Amino acid sequence: MTAPFLVARNIAKRFGALTALANVDLEIRSGEVLALLGDNGAGKSTFIKILAGAHPPSDGELLIEGNAVAFSSPKDAAASGIATIFQELALSENLSIAENVFLGRELKRSIFGVPFLKRAEMRQRVDGLLQELDAHISDPEAPVGSLSGGQRQAVAICRALNLNARLVIMDEPTAALAVAETRKVLALTRRLAGRGCAVVLISHNISEVFEVADRIVVFRRGRKVAERLAAETNHEEVVSLITGAHPDVRALEKTN
Amino acid sequence: MNGRELSLLVACLVAIVVFSVASPHYATSGNAVTVLRNSVELLLIGLGMTLLLAMGGIDVSIGIVMGLAAIAIGRILGADGSPFLALVAGPAVGALLGCVTAAVVVLGRVPAIVGTLGLLGVYRTAVFALLGGQWLSGLPSNLTDLLAATVLGIPVPALVIAIAYLVVWLAVRRTPYGLHLLAIGNSEEKARLSGIPVIKVRFMTFVVSGVLTGIAATFYVATYRNVEMSVGSTSALDAIAAVILGGTSILGGRCSLLGTVLGVLLLRILQNGLLLIGVPSLWQPVVTGVLIIGVLGFEAVSNRLPLTRFQRARA
Ligand SMILES: Nc1ncnc2c1ncn2[C@@H]1O[C@H](COP(=O)(O)OP(=O)(O)OP(=O)(O)O)[C@@H](O)[C@H]1O
Ligand SMILES: [Mg+2]
């Protein structure tokens, strides 16, 4: 078993009086697809936003390859090799695909100390990425706001791929996709893991999760209630873990 | 040139033809110079306002910022200060007040419309206190002579505006700054999640707007050689009107610098023409106000607002 790329220890997040996360311990390994499951409001998005540097944790610590890190912005997390596709995608609808893919880390050349955009080069790289994803977009210069849900998802994935990340986090990446596109995204998660990347996938589709995940973690009311190897569990058990009907979860919730 | 810019150009030409027919004093080279001369300050302030609106900001105190900068310049000239000091004073005061605005709006997280409205009240009182009910008048002409000069046959104001336009255009269309500005205008939270230094970009933009306004103040003092109590009181309204006429979205995320230039010219052509055909100058803010309401009303009912519809759906 490989050493974990990222370790989260005792993570908690409070929004005012609301405790969105408490005591979450989790290890994320390179080359592995980890699925994060749980009901609406279980705290999945909040947890990955902490990994992505979008929220500071109220408590706990993150270690990357054994070293403690503290992200003060999404840029910090990106610099540590973490790319995130947020549930709400975080794309700028008024900008083009290439502009979105490179937003915040544009390619530029310095002329008299002024950073000028390398538009042609960014466009070329994005065309390559879109081809790799097999995404068909008729007008790559169109604002992202005019694209379909699936096409936007492809743009968000391009953004993550472009970072050459060591950990790619996808929050419900297939929620807006048709069957064929869903297949492509699932295949992509496996390809990323095959390349040695760590992948975190959030999904409400359990069969989808069993197709690609190596490990499954279940969140419930802001706590991690279960962790299973995908090969050692099944659909029914996962459902009962999510709903809280599982004896393990009941026992846990009684003690808390 | 997009459709909006083209229609503005046509509107300018139509207005010129109509006023030429209506008034014998209109179509003279002297009047053309007057209109251009009257546009100088607003063009500079308008460029800054375009950046502010593009990032979802606004500054309704900007006219009084020009007034305060003009008072500083006037005081230096009046004290027989060096013309160099007088030239630096405008941009310096502008930058300083830009920092104050940014501190309130960006660091203090007060919504821009409210924060700058509050500052407007403060600055107005400051103007009153500084002038003490008296105009600065009869200022020496050294600045005037400097700025009335020509370089290679081009008047200095035209040159300064051309340079300012070029710099702002390059920054917006050719550097990462422009993308960051428009991304912030579309959604601050998404821009933040994309790794954009939102606070830095917003802060800097308020400072840039202040500097441009300070340069405008320099031309104001050089031209009129006095600073009156009501200095800059209509500039913010005029600038906002010109910028949204030009096609920059009041909600942010979209901007047109060429549109702003044409918007300023149209506004000044209308104000000058109406005056010449005998409409009292009291009516000028009415014209500006009606233009703002007209443009926004037109945009709301036409399908020119696809971006804002996304913004609403994604908010
Ligand atoms: N910025 C915020 N401010 C206040 N409360 C928040 C914020 N973000 C999330 N929450 C709350 O934290 C809890 C967990 O939300 P989260 O979005 O992490 O759930 P989730 O597991 O991703 O759910 P879903 O499956 O619906 O996406 C919810 O009660 C939510 O209302
Ligand atoms: Mg979620």
C-alpha cells in the first residue's frame, strides 16, 4: 500500500452556530479513486472546499506527503497540486473556454515588465485538452455561459487537467451529464488514477461509484461514519450506511 | 466595433446634423473645440468608471474626488508652487483618495454604492471646509500654458487621453488583469475559487480610477484657472451615464472602452447642442438622467442582457 498523498486529521468546520463537519480523519492515496458519499447536506462539499483552500478549517490539520499545510486561498491549494472541480463549477460565464481553463494561472510573456497574455498558446493547449476529453464544442471562443451543462463540465475538467494536479477532486461531476458523457468522465477518473494521480469523487450515484472507486467513505451529518474498500462492500451496505440504517452507524450515533 | 458602438457613433452624427440645422452657431470649428475640450475630464474619469463597473463596482463620489484634487492643485499654484509639484499633486491626491475608497469598499466590505455614497457626503463637506465658501480663482497660468502646448502638432490633452486609453485598453484586453477584472464582475466568489487575488485586483482598480480622476483634475484647473464650490458635482452621474451608454454592464462582467469614449462624446454633444438651441443648462442633468434610465430600460426589455440572466441563474 502506497503512503498517503494527503492526510486530513480531526477536521472540523463551523459556520456560526452550524457545525458542518466534525472530527473528520481521512487519508487520500495516489493512484486511487476515493468516493465520498452521503446525503444532501452531509458535509461533502464543505470538506472538499477545505482541501481546495476555499474554506479554512475551524479545527484540525492537513498534511501533504507528511508535511503540515495551511491553505489561505484556492491558489495555495493549486500550488500544492490540488485541482478541484467544484459542484457549482466556479466558471466565469462571461469568459471564453480558454480564458476559463487558464484563469488565475494564465500563460504570459513579459514585455518591459508587463505581463501580456499568450492567447494563441493558451487556445492551442485547450484545444488539445478538449480533444483528449473527446468533447465537442462548436465555437471555442463563445462565452462559457452559452454552453450546455455537459460542455461546461468538460471545461471545468479541462481546467483541472491543465494543472497537472497530483490530487483531482470532482464534486458531482456527472450530475449534469448524459449517458455518453458520464462514461467519459468515469473513464477519465480511472485514467487519472492510472497515471498515479489521487482522485476524490463525490457522487450520489452508487452504481457509478462502484464502477470506478477503490475506496468508499460515507459522511453523515458532518461526520465520517464509514470507510470501506469497494471490493469488500456492496450496494445495499453502502445505502444503509448513507441512510443510517446500518448497525455500525447506529452504534456510532448513539455514542455521540 | 460592435453594434452598440456603431449605434453610438451614428447617434453622435445624427445629433450633430440636427443641431447644425437647428442653430447657426453650432457647426463652427470653435464649437467643435469647445465640445472636445469639455470632454477631456469626463473621458479620463469615464475610463476609470468603466473598470469599476466592469468589476461590479461603482464610485459615486468620483466627481468630488476630482474636486478635492483640483483644490490641492489650485492651492499649490496659488502659493506659486512649482508647475512640477502642481502636475504631481492631481494624480497623487487621486491615488490617495482611491486608497481611502478601496479601504472602505474592498477591505471594509461595504457595498460600493453605499460606501462611496457615504464618502461623497464626507468629501462634499471637505470641499466646503477647504474652500470656506470662497472660490479659488485667478490662478496663475503656468499649468495652463503647459497643457495648452502641442507635441508634434497634437494638443497635450489629446495626447494624454490617447496614452491613458491605450494603457487601459492593453491592461484590459491583453493582460491577465483584464480577465481577472471581468471574472470578478461576473462573480466574486467564483473568481476567488479560480485562484484570482480578488482583493488586490479590486483595490488596485479603485486606485487606478483615482489616479485617472486626479489627472482629470489637473486639466480642470489648467482650463478654468479656478475651482468653484460645485466642482465635479455632476461628474459621477455623467461618467456612469457615458459608461453604460457605451455598453459596459452596470452589473459587471462586460465592458467597452471604445463605447465609453463614444458615450462621453454623445453626452457632451447633446449637452452643448441643447445649450446652443436655447435649453437652459439647468436641464442638463435631466438629459443625463433620462439617458441612463432609457438605456437600462432598453437593455432590460431587449435581449441584450444574456450575461446577467446567467448571473441571476447562478447566483
Ligand atoms: N458557506 C456556508 N455558510 C453556511 N453554511 C454552509 C455553507 N456551506 C455549507 N453550509 C452548510 O453546511 C452543511 C453541509 O453542506 P455541504 O454543501 O457540505 O453538503 P453536501 O454533502 O455537499 O450536500 P449535497 O449532496 O447536497 O451537495 C449544510 O447544512 C449547509 O447548509
Ligand atoms: Mg455538495
